[in-house]
Amino acid sequence: MAFWNTLERFGERTALITETGEHIAYNALLAQADEIAGAVGRRCLVFLMCRNCVDAAAGYVGFLRRGIVPVLLAENLDTSMLEGLLESYRPAYFYLPSEKASELSGAMVWRSESYTLLHLPYEQDYKLSDELALLLTTSGSTGSPKLVRQSLQNIEANTQAIVEYLDILPEDRAITTLPMQYTYGLSILHSHLYAGAAVILTDKTLMEKSFWVLLEEQKATTFGGVPYIYEILKKLRFNRMDFPSLRYLTQAGGKLPKERAEEFIQICKEKNMKFIVMYGQTEATARMAYLPWEYAESKAASIGIAIPGGEFWLADGEGNPILEPEVTGELIYRGPNVTLGYAENRFDLCRPDENHGELHTGDMAKRDADGFYYIVGRKKRFLKLFGSRVNLDEVEGLLNKAGIPCACTGVDDRLDIYITDESKMEYTARFIKEHTAINPNGFHLHLIKEIPRSDSGKVLYSALGVQS
């Protein structure tokens, strides 16, 4: 039985904590969740526009408990993108912030102060697979019609594994630093509800003092962050902050530079905390790997080992297994959390499991002699400059390490480097010429105001205007 159908056992324990400090017990959460889902009353497709708030979380839990399939969407989704998704999938209902409800045609069937449930007038000309439980947008493309199909088994297996390797306790309290529609943020909600723990819900950013006040007042024990968040923490001088309630931090959503990982490992060690590096993709529900704390220092650049119940292997260019250590190949993952496949429109929602428990991650990695894995780049983040193969991630990493924040894209025979500091244009060109073998005629510098990023902090290469 899925964990969301057994949450009654936690009774009066605190499940959610609001920005104002209100504590919502599990039985109160479930009463609201079941009321919202009861207004739908049948298995169907529902769009859910997400905020880190009680009403959004209650709606989500209610839909899962009733077998209703939610599509989680960003609150700031562009209007034209939303219209495209509505036309592609034609959901039966839309659960969204009340102030946005007037923008849509539909009959109101449930309403709170902050959220409204609308019954939409679409013809239901499609079917849902019996296995389908949840639909999430692929990372960095929240307006794309391409969705990841997740099953009940995917969510249950991955959540159980996360609770096990992080040793999440009923006394834990996670404070939100990521949006609910993002697979990493959602996994934090899942894992803490699974364990009977609590989640402090806030849309405040780390740059706001109120976030840290809330963390301290509600005694948060953990929070998670993508690499971009750890850059913010460095600027905020997290090493000088003192929050005794924090017992561990997690990092996923992209590769953290080794020097930054080493820095936060030491910070956490000094504060008697753990720093857990993880690796995952929406296509694997959430997590595929973690680096056990006892190896944090000795394996600082590693994503670690496969989560409980999963396994990795590396494939060469012909798809053959790589058995030797320190040889680069594509990282392949097997496990019960590998999702069913993609959907690009409503007619794909009846499709069966197309991955059969195996995921080709698209990441290039190597394995050391101890069995720990290291990501070295993306399979498709390569181009050729005058016959020489160039790894875009390696170029970015080299420049970032030299103090040049940037994003790199390009096509064969043209490397495009986007930077935000005009004073470093000349230095960047000189650095590339002096520290790489890249032909000077093969790269072009572009000055932009800021590097575009998704809600999760990942660089949106498509928004740079050059094909990557």
C-alpha cells in the first residue's frame, strides 16, 4: 500500500508548518486532502499549479490518495505555455491559486482562501494507464508538453530508499528551498511524510531574512539545495551562521564543483552536521545515487553509490559494459524507481511501461576502484571545433573555477560563451587562449545581463538563443 494511504497512523503529529508558524497535524491535513479530492470524485487528470503552502500540499496528497493523476506545474508558468499544455492534455480539473482562477473557463467545485478547484469543459477523449500516478515536467522545461510518467511503485520505492539512506526520523523538520513541482523539492515532501516527520512550507528565498528567522524559530533539521543555492550560501557566509537544530544538508540537481563540495563538507563538519551529495533525474522519480557521509571528504567529487534497491553500470560507445575502473562511459541505472517513460500529449497517458526499470541517463561518468561514480559531463553536451571534441561542461567548469561565471553552448565549429561581467571579457578571451587548446577562431563571447535559470537553479541553455 502506498504511504499516502497510511498517513492516518501519525494522527496528531505535525505534518506541515506554515510561514506564520501554524502547525498542521496529519489528521487535519488528511481531512482537507480528502475533502478536495472528494470534490473531484473519480480517477482523472488534474493540473495542479504549485506553491509551497498547505492548500497545495493538501490537494496533492488528496489526489494521490484518491487515484487522481496530478500534473504539477510552476506558478509562474508563461500564459502561452500553459495554454499549450491545456490543449495538449485537456485535464478534467485545475487546482490553482484563487487569484488566478478567473483567468480560466471552468466551474468552481471547491475553494479555500488561497486555492480553487475548477472543473474544466474539455471532452475526455483519452484514457489513463492503470499504473500512472503522477506527471512531472522534465527538468528545465516547465512549459514543454513532454512530461515524465511516474507510477505508484516508482514513488513508493524511491521514497522508501531516500528515507533509508538519509535516516529521516519522525522528529525531523525540513524547510523548503525548492518548488514543489520540481522533483527534488517534491521528494523532500514525500520522504518526510513517509517518515511521519514535518515540512516547513515557505516560498521565501535564502536571500530574505524571514527565511532564516522561520528556520530558527521552527527548528528546521535539514534543507536541500541545487548547486546554485550553495553559491548563494557561500555569498551569505553560511559558515558564520549558527543554527543548532540543523543536522544535515543535502545537495542534488546538478554537479557541485569539487572545491565547493569540499568547502561545505568542512563547514558542516565544523558545525557537527552532515553534507550529503546526491544524484538523480525526474526520469528516475528523484534519486539514483548518494554519497555516504563517511566518504564525503575522501570522495568529494563523487555522486557516490546507487541508492538501496538500485544499481549502476557504464556502457561504452557500442553499448557494452565497461568493467575496468577509471574508464568513461554512459551511466546506466536500473531500479524500481525508473519511470514509465514520457508523454507528449494526452493520448500517451495510456501507454505501458516503456523503460522496464532501466534508464540511460545521458550522463558520462567513470567508476573508481572502490565502486564510487563520478560524473564527467553530458553525453550530448559535446561539439567539435575544427575536428577536436570539446566538452561544454568542462569548459564551463574551467571558467567558473577561474572566477568567470558563464554558460556555454554552441554547434560544431562554434563555441558560444555567455558571461555577465563586461570587465572580464578580455580576460576570458585571454584565459581560453592560454589555458585550453581551443582554436581562437572557434569561440565567441557574449555579454548578457544574467544567466537564465529554471526554478531549480539549472541553466536554461535554450534561453540563451543558441542551439546547445
